[in-house]
Amino acid sequence: MSARLLVVEDEPLINQAVTDRLRAEGYAVRQAFTGPDAVAAAQEELPDAVILDLMLPGFDGIEVCRRVQSQRPVPVLMLTARDDESDILVGLGVGADDYLTKPFRMRELVARVQALLRRVERAEVLARRDSPVLSVGSLSVDPARRRVVVDGREVHLTPTEFDLLTALAAEPGTVLTREKLLLDVWGWADASGTRTVDSHVKALRAKLGGHRVRTVHGVGYALESPDPRP
């Protein structure tokens, strides 16, 4: 059965163009044009992924994302007309998994959607395995149960944040390049999305503490244990 997608965009021409392209790729697509309609459609349709514009009538995409994620976790690709980092970080903070800045190429949008769906499939496979818990100091990552505990408290991460942390935790102290992270986490074979990695690392730091993920400028990131040695 083809994946079910929800396209939320208030501009009719953009909404239809995105919908037509995704349907041509074999997906079942439902459309919504306002914030309230999007939340209702997500509840009725139970989509496998949501393509969500940031600026919407009724209430904005941030509120849509917050309400949709409170119903059930679902991958969200956020569309924004502004390349404003604060908007992007807020979107990632309420549960968006990825973003595209307008104008975008349809080919890139399709690739992002495919990557989102592949990550969901990988997560389902891992959930059926008895994968070992990864521990880095007082931080632990349970890939099978998709749980993260920091200093004894559970931390909620979006699916993409969890996959990014898992990749870093699998090789603690090792600097992973942005290109490697793009390939392993996002499934992209090119380096066109390095800013996506940077934005997700910032969102991850906001939840885990900025001292846990070390930046190596011009190279990538490493997960470190900040805990003092006895």
C-alpha cells in the first residue's frame, strides 16, 4: 500500500503542484489549506508524513505541528518562505523533522519525503531488534525502545533528533562529518543539506545541554561525555 501524505499549504497553486508531483510518485495525498483543517485531516487520515507550510490562516504551522504531534508521532517536513534560523529552530523544537526553504525544487522535496519515510521504516526494524543501549556518561540511548535518558530523566526527541543522536552515540568521541551524518541519518548522498545537520544539532543541544555535542569547525560533530571522572 502506498504511503499516505498530508500536504498543508494555503497557496492553492503551490498546494496543487506539490500534490500532483507526489501523486505522480505513487503516494496517496490529502490536501489542507488552513491550520484547523490540517489538524482535522491529520486526525482523520493518520498520514505517514506531513508536508507543512509555516504560514497558514487559522493558526500557523508551528501550532499545527504541536497539535499533530500531540495526537501521534508523525514525520513532518516544514516549508518556510523565510530562511530565519529562529523560525526553523522553533519548528524543529515542536516536532518537525526537516525543513525546506521556498522556493524549492520538486525533485528535492520528493527526495526529502522519501528520506523521511525510509527513516520511519528503519526505526520500525530497530524496534523489533534487541539493540544494545548506548551509554555516554549520564546519557543513554535505547534504539529499540527509542528512549533517551539524561541525568536520570527521559528526554523527548523528534524522530530525526533521535536518529542523529544514535549515530553520534554509536561512536562517542569520534568526529563525524556533516556528509557522513547526512548519509547515515537523512539518506542523502550529496552534501547539499549541511545546514540541515547544523540546525538539528542546535535543536538537540537545546534538549540535552550544549556541552554534550562538540563542534569541530569545518568538519562535523562529536558526542562527548561531560561528566566529571571520579
